Amino acid sequence: MRRIIIAIDGYVATGKSTTARGVAARLNYLHIDSGAMYRALAWHLLEKGIRTAEEAAIQEVLQDFAIHLEREGQEMVVHVGDRRLEEELRRPDVASFASVISALPAVREKLVSEQRRLGRGGGIVMDGRDIGTVVFPEAELKVFMVAELEARARRRYEELRQRGYAVTLEAVKAEIAERDRRDETRPISPLRRAPDAQILDTTHLSIPEQIEQVLVWAHVRIYAPQPS
């Protein structure tokens, strides 16, 4: 069976990572959450007391930044140095700072290089903001996920509340809108739909429905006749 690259991009809180994880499990592919790599660097910078996107300070940290991704089943577990990161990557302050530093050329250059290395050979589902446009423009299947802001804010609000964070729906909605603005307007690798990407509007879809739709598109590519 042909093993392809599936690139899933789109807006925050559209269900990208959960859908990508489900698709990977069904195809026995490796799931790579590119956003977790940026959040790992954001966590590392915050641990060092760096809370502004001063490129000089971040460049210095990048020189010694040791990120290690370890496969466990269909997942990639993120380590920074000898620290395994799990709940740390889900903190709101880490996610917000990751959105800021991801616009820096030095940060993107380092992490995009690592993402390409991991995806070499196919058999992967990678989700993020620029997977189909920058990291793997040659991906056989590209999906761009969207949803109404109100629906995305509600999802993220419920998720944070279940994890014990004291947040308000309005604050979450404002944060998502600001992240959208940063992602769309950053000079390096802005959030854009690749011209050949399938659009998946998840406003009224459940996660299982999202997974099934991506699988339909994936099977078309996997079983398509190849040039002789």
C-alpha cells in the first residue's frame, strides 16, 4: 500500500491535532503535532525567564536547544533535554507565547528542518499552520481546517475548564482572535490555505465525522493509480 504524507493545516481550535491523531491511528501512520514543537521551545524560553520575542536572546537559546521526539505507538513524545513534556505543552501561557515566537525566522528554520527530517519517507500525518504550504508542499493530501470563531472559542473554553484553568469564554474568544491575527499576518510562513488543499469546515462536525472525511480523501490518494 502506498504510504503518503497528509498535511493538516488550519486555525486554532478546529480539531486539527485530534483529527490528525485519529487519522494516523486508522492508517497506522505516525502523527506529528508540529505545534507541540513550537510549544516546547516556548516552554523552554519561559523556563529561562525569556518572555518577549527578542531575537538576539532567542537565537542564543536556540544554539543549545535540544528537542528530542520519541515515538510511542502512533505518537511523538516531546523531550527537551531530559525533561518529558506533557501537560506543560497545554498551558495557555505556553500556547500564547508559541504563537509569538513562531513568527521568528530563526525559530522556523530550526523547527521546519526537524519536521522535514521526521516526515521523510511518508506514512505520516502532520498538523500545524504551514505544513502544506512550507514544510511539505509536495504532500499528497493537504487539508485546511476552519470553523466559526464562536464554536472554536467554546471548544477551547471547555477544554481549559476541564483541565482546571479559571478562564472566561470572552477571554478565550479574544485570545483566539488575536492568535488568528498573528498567524495570518506574520511575515514568515503566514497561515494560508494551499491552493490544492481540501477545506474542512468543522463548525458543526464531531471529531469522528472529521476523521472519516479526511480518511475518504486519503484513500483516494493512497489507491490512486501510479504512473508506470
